[in-house]
Amino acid sequence: MNSYSHPILIELSQQLPETSTTYKYIHGPESFSQIANQAKEDFLCLSDLEAKLDDGLLGREHLLQSGYEVWLKAMDEDEEENANDERIRLIGFLKLIIELAEELAEE
């Protein structure tokens, strides 16, 4: 654990792909505000894979660049209902990460 790690954030991160940038930020030296910002971007993109971001990328492209490639491939190969359930579960964990990281950033 580094000086920025928080046990609850670490526990929540176990639900994310280990290759994801948010996971790496939680386990790295990044600040809580950086973790929250990255998790917000991932949250937005998982909420709408076709969303167009400020940098011109689509949500799916952002997720590919943010380490969700294996997860997206598995989602594409899965039955639609199971894939949607998995996506919603991941969105929920990101929401919790965002809220906690923002609270910790304010302290």
C-alpha cells in the first residue's frame, strides 16, 4: 500500500479489471481526486458506450484506452442480458469509488 491507498478503495477496486487505469490509480501513487476523475470518465463511458467525450473519443474507445479491452471483449461475447448485468454491476462499483475518492480528496 502507498500513502494514498485506502482499504475500502482497494476492496472496491477488486471488482474492476486489473488492467483498468482506475484500478492502477487506486494501487498507485495518484491522488484521490485523480482516482475520482478517472472513475468518472469510466463511469460515463460504461453508462453510454457511444457517448462522445470532449476529446472526441467515443465511450467504447476511451474504455479500450483505459484498460477495459478484455472486459469489453468478454461483454461482446456474452449473452446480452448477462453482459448488461455485468455492465450495471461495474457502474455501481465505479459510483462507489467516485463517491469515496471525492470524500477522501476533501479531507
